[in-house]
Amino acid sequence: MQRRGIGIIGLGTVGGSVLEQLRTRKEALERRGAPYEVVGVAVRDRTRARPGVEPALFTTPEALATHPGVDVLVELAGGVEQPWEWVRAALEAGKSVVTANKALVAERAVELAGVLAKCSGTLHIEAAVAGGIPIIQAVDRGLVANDVLRIEGILNGTCNYLLTSMERDGLDMEVALKTAQELGFAEADPTLDVGGGDAAHKLAILASLVLGRPIPSTGIFTQGIRNLTAFDVTWAREHGYRIKLLAIAQVEGAEVELRVHPTLVRTTRLISQVMDEFNAVEVEGDLTGPQLYYGRGAGAEPTASAVLSDIVHALRGEGPVRRNDTRGRDLRLRPMGEVVSRHYLHLEVIDRPGVVEGVARALASQDISIASLYQPETDHGAQVPLVFTTHPAADAQLSRALETIRQAPYLATPPVHIRLED
């Protein structure tokens, strides 16, 4: 069998692990795929010492993308603009491209679809979603006979770790985040994680797969966890819930919902038990019903496992994931204002007569029915938490009620709004 060439762009945490595994597991990987050799690597800093990497292997990303001896290009550099040029060039040259770059795949979804439709190159993206969990293969191949009705995922390990820390240790968000950064579970700039953008990228990839049309992440309603408090996490635990940052895709009739936001989930549900940096994806097929996939969603070895899996598939000459669904072309993306759910409102108020009545009036003005009310006993005139949960109501109704509540003189801090998924 002809030996095939592999080029790697990026030797960071994941890239370094991939290169090491290609060496140490070579015999096993070749048995499962095809004979190969690493013909080149490209890094941003070529002056940095790279023990075990032959100097002759170093080259530029541009050279690797069109190198005649590279059959499989592995892009692990991160970023969007430059990697897009390398990936596009490699695909147009007929190469197999393996990437863990969820931002690239999500933000360039439409352009990638156009390139793939016109060239013989193939794109493999298992490592772009949920780390070591083979969710792309599961949805594309294992559930190929199903119409996927709903995806609900914990897709960001940093956020899940923070929410676990807040519950376990009683920490506020900023303290939990500082601790996570010190332990290496959060980036120095955590905006993409705690703001929900990372989870939105991954949801866009999954939604594109199951709907058969490119879904840019910019079309997904995205809300992060930054404004959650220790009180919210404690209240949830005491009332049979956990707060999770969920990425949700749901098909209902001729419409699809795509959203990422903090969610109160009943502790009786399996997905609520996913703690620390672990990920989980629940997929509901029309034939199978719900299935839960669980594992490490980040880290060098789990992500390298997914990259190596795609490399083996490419070495075998197997095509990439492609369900070829067409139903997504006719589905309307439901605006977030039309999404119906139950709601949790945490208000810090000054305790005085008429406060509860004022909130109730604001909710009633939007035809929102109150399901429960919680207020601890306190001294008159003191600041006190006031929690309402509602019966199902559209997001737009709740938003209009909140506009009224935010203008009230009794409000001490901005409201916390979390959606409930029973």
C-alpha cells in the first residue's frame, strides 16, 4: 500500500500530542488506516526549541497546504482568517483536511460549503466539537437513519467547571473564575467561553450537520454565564435544579430553534449530573429517542484522540461526515422572542410594601402566569432576594416585563433571568 504524507500546522498542546501519538502509535494506526509519514510541520515560532522534531520538517503553512507530498493536512493553529486561507488552498488542491478549529468551521460555514461543493478535497471535523466524544461520527453514521429532532449539549468545559465550583464551594462567579484560571481550567481571557461564543460555534457545527445546510454561529442566540451568582446556584440546588450552560437545537414542525444560554435543569435528568470540565451531548432521534454521549470535552489527549480518528479515516480514503439532509433548507429559524419556556427571575429588591405586587403586575401585563414565589424573611427596608418562576411564556413577553421591572425604584441590582428546561 502506498505511503501517504501528513502535514501538521500548529504544535501547541493538541498539535504536540498529535505528533507524539503519530510516532508512538504508528504501528497500530497504520494497521487501522494506511502507511504514513509526517512530511512537514509548520509553527508560528520557529526559533522555539521543539525536542524530537527534525529541523528538516519545519516549513510554512502555505507550503504545506499545497505540498505535493501532503495527502492529509492537519490544521491545529487556531484563529480564523489565516487558517481559512490554508484550509481552502488544501481543499482546492484535493487534500483531506483535519481540523479541531471550531471557530473556523462555524464562522466560515457558508464559504466552506461552497469550496467543498466544487473540489475533491474532504474536511474532517470530529475534534471541533466536544473533544474526545465522537459526537460527529455518532450523529452522521450511527444515527443516519434518524431525523434528529433535538440536540441539547454541555459543550464548554470551562463553564461547566465554573458552575460546578460555584455549587460545590459556594463561590461567586468572579472568585470561581479566578480559581479556574489559576488551575488552568480557564483562559486568561475567558470571554469566548463564559460569554457562550465557544458553545455557539460547536452548536452551529452540529446544527449544520443535522439540518444539511451551513449554519453560521452568528445566527444563534447566545447568552453567557457571567452574571450568575452564588445565590442562583444555591437556590437551584435547594429546589431540585442545577444550572448548566446548554446549547440547544430543536426542530418543531417547520421551524428550528438554535440557542445557547444558562438553563435550570431538573436534577432527575442525566445531563444535570455532568460536572467539572466534562461535556455531554443529548441527541434525540425520531427512531431512537434520546441518547446521551458523555466524556472529556477538551484537553490534549481527548482532542488528539479525535484528531487521530479523523486522520485514520482520511488515510483509509473514507469521505467526511455528510448526512445529505435537505429538510433544513425549508425550516424557518425561530426568533428567540418566539421561543417558549418557563422562566426564573432573581431580583434583589428593597423590602417595602408593594414590591411583590409591582413585579406581579409587570408579569401580568404581558400575560405571564407566576408558578412560584420565594422570599426569605428579613427586616423591613433591607435588601432581600426575590425569586419568581413562571409558567411557559414567550421570550419576548418576558423581555417586555423585564423592561418595566428594570425601571422600578425598588430594584437594587440588575435582574438575573434564567430559562427552565424541565
